[in-house]
Amino acid sequence: MAQEPAERARISELLRAADPDGLLALDRRQVLSLHLDTDPTRPENQRSEPAYRIWARQALHAFAESLPKEERRRVMEFADHVEARLRSERPRGRGLSVYAADGVWKEFVWPVPVENRARYGLVDVWPLLWLRQAYTPYAVLLVHRDHTRLLVSHLGEAAVVEDEEFHLDAQHWRFTAGKPPSFAKGMGMSSSRGAQRDVYDARVEDNVRRFWSSVASAAARALEELGVQRLIVGGPQEGTAAVVDLLPEPTRRLVVATVSVPPLEEWRHIRDRVLEVARQDRARREAELVEALVGNAGPAGSVLDLESTLQALARRQVLTVAADRDLAARVRTCTVCEFATTNPAERCPTCGGVLQEADATQVLPVLARSNRAELVLLSEGTLRRHGGVGALLRFS
């Protein structure tokens, strides 16, 4: 079940605020990135000294000890600030992300758990990238002969995290935002439904067809305004087929599936079916990407393994980078330019700068951004036998 609006942060707004590209634009090498599972339903987080606070203190102190003196002092200052923040009040959400640097403090409280993770150096946006993929918004258009509803849902791996309903303004054929106060009010149209129903009944099939045509046009405009790239259409087979056929071609390409929905079925009864459709859509997209990587099917082929991907990124060849969500690898990256390698070199072969060790999950988002390449995180272990990373190339 999705949480009520008063009881949850809006994940769509949080994901927009926690823009990985904006964080990567900090362009610094002394950033503390901390992600904590603060889920209050976990028994270990209900103690007077919650588990996430203990983990954060131990993790920050542990890796501070491995740093040079000046950086160790900076990290310990950040650690003290983090501990003071965690002691002042318990985070209200189920996950917390903190980014700290000289003159910078950004924190995001999530309505979903995140894995405990701490990094220092290049900003660590890996968990945010996964959140954005795991809770991709899907538009669900429920259409019948005399009424329609559009919902935008953030469909997670196991549950619907957030719903927002958009009502069809029949006078102007535009969707307007607003959550109804109860399911009863939202099951059909607004207060003008009765009059519209009379019109639809009088005109019968001709008006139904025109209604569906207007719904298709309005839905296309709504998806463009909302920036949603995936659409599920639900309703009786006759209605879903008609509306999909009437959608403008660019919007029709966004349809991932149609589902059968009785006219007045409550949304809470439809969620499980929609969630399963979303899971199947994600699995299909991931399988197609892996097939393209392994089959050398990019516009100019593909590469597999971390070193080959880093070399392609250095040559600005990359269209799409794909990496396992649980990628665990270290690379050496230049402090002057963006060259990175898995080889144990001391100096950058491009500019002669000093190479420093870093986590591959911190380096890959930086390089993907420089290449204007898409970075896709895959399920755990998907590319493990290929080194956990691959790339589709835009040119040879």
C-alpha cells in the first residue's frame, strides 16, 4: 500500500531535488557521501542508540584513519557534524543521504530504505542512481466508456511507494493535479459526471469514440508535461485498444502494457497487477540491454569489462554504460584530467598527473556525465562474469 500524503515525503520531489547531475557538478574530490538505512520499523533502529548511528560513527572513523593527516581532520569534522545531526533528532523517513564538503551540506530523507554506505573523495551518487531506477514513475491511464483516471505511481521492487492522481478536465480536455480526499470520490469523474454520462448515453458509440479520442490527446499532453516515459493503460479490452490506437505515435511508443480493469474497481485492488507489469517491463528492458552488450549490438558495437569501458570513456566513444548495482572494484583516476584505469600506474599517460585510487562506483558516474552517456544500473550480479561493467559505443 502507498502511504498517505501526510505520512510520507514525496519521492518524486525528492528525486528531482537529489539530482545526481547537480551533485556531480560539485566537481570536488573531498566530499563525504553517507547513506543510511534509518528505517524505524527495524528493531535495531528502535533502541536508544539506533544501529544506523553506531554504523555511521564506526564507518567514518575507520576510513578516516586511512587518510593523510589533513584529510583525516576534515573527515572527522564532517563525522562530528553528522553525529550531531543524528543525535539532534531521528530522521523521519526510512533512509537518509548526506553530502558534506567545505561550504556544502545537503541531506535527503527518503520514504524508502537505502543501504548503509560511506564514501569520501569524489561524490558518491551510486545509491541515488539506483533509487531513480528502482522507483521509476509509471503513468497508469484507466479508461472506460464514460470516465477516466490518470495516476502516476512510483513502483518499487516490492510495493507502490507513491501515487498521485490527475483528473481530466472535460471542458478543456486537460489533466489537472490533485489527490481526491477519498477513493469513493475518485472512482469516477468529478461532480459533473452525471451530466456527462447523460450526454454519453444519448450519443452512444459516436460520443464514446470521441471521448476516447479526447482522452488520448489529453493523456499525451499530460505525459509530456509530467515528463513520464512509461504508460500502462487499463480498462476493458475495447477501451484500452481504442485509446492506445488513438494515442499520438510518440506517446504510443511509451505504452509498456495494457491490463484488464473492471469499470469501478478500486485502485488498491489494481496496484498488484500494475506492479507486476512494471516488474516485467524492467526485466525486459534489462534483458534487452544485456543482450545488446553481449551481442556487440550497439551503433558501433560494445565492450565488456571495466578496463575496456574506461578506455572507451576516455575516447568519448560511449553511448550507454551498464554496471551491476553491486559492482565492487577499485580504479586509479587522474587528479588533473578524467583519465581512469584499473592498471597499477602512478602517473596519468595522458597528462602526467598523479593517479589516486578510487571506487569505480564513484568514477563511472563522473565519466558517463562527461561523455553525455546514459548510466544504467543492473540487478546484482548480472554482468559479473564480464567484470560487472559494459558499454554500448556510439562510434568505433
